[in-house]
Amino acid sequence: RRRGDQAAGSGASTEGVQHEWWGGTAKDVEGIRPILETLAPGPTKGWGRMGPVGSGHFVKMVHNGIEYGMMQAYAEGFAVLQAKQEFALDLHQVSEVWRYGSVIRSWLLELTESALAENPTLKGIEPWVMDSGEGRWTVIEALDLNVPAPVITLA
């Protein structure tokens, strides 16, 4: 950075973005506050300064690693439910009930419920998710930092 330059960076996504994780000096991020408040779900919600330049991207990367772990947990749970054939469970109904008041409710569960409503057996849907890199990068960081991350690693 040259004297007088300002910089702020954010972890970014092309879909479903409701949150912004910003990195930069407090002054630089404060300088774009009106823009952030306009784009965020609320003036003080859904965005924040995480630390210096680069920290917003790092927080977004770890967020995605956690997301992959959650998706894997949902997939495993629904596989167990489906395998208990003598109960003939309606997986859409299960997901609909879980969406309200359950400790595992989330936007990811809402997406699962919508998918099960349209396709109760999920026939034709691949049993894997395309790797965009963030999960792998999170695992590499965890290894470099000597932090155990078995769920994210397996996902």
C-alpha cells in the first residue's frame, strides 16, 4: 500500500449472500459503512470488520468449511433415516418438522426440505457436492495451525 491508499476486502460468494466479512483497517471499513449497511440484511446485522486485510476472506473460507461439514451431517442423518425401512419414514415430513424449533434448523435444512418436497427420493441427484476449494483450504489451514478438524476434513 502506498501512503494514502485505502483497502478493504471481503469474502465473497455468488449465491445466497446475506453476510459480508470485511478485512481492512477500522478506518477503511468505516469509510464504506453506508454501502455495507445498504447491502446487508440490516444496518448492524450481516456484516462486520473481522480484522486486517485478508481476514474477511479467511473467515469466509472457514464458514464454507463448516457448511460442508453441516451438509455431510444432514446427508448422513437422512441416510440413516432412509435405511430404517420398517419405519417407512417420510423424509420430507421429517425435514419439515426439524425446520421449526429444532436445534438443527438452518437454511441448509430449508434447502433440504425444498429438495425433498420436489423429489422425495432425491432420485437423479448426485451423492456428492462439487469441490470449490474452501473446504480443502480450511483443512490445510487447520493442519498448519495444529487444530483438529475431523468433521470438515471428512466432509
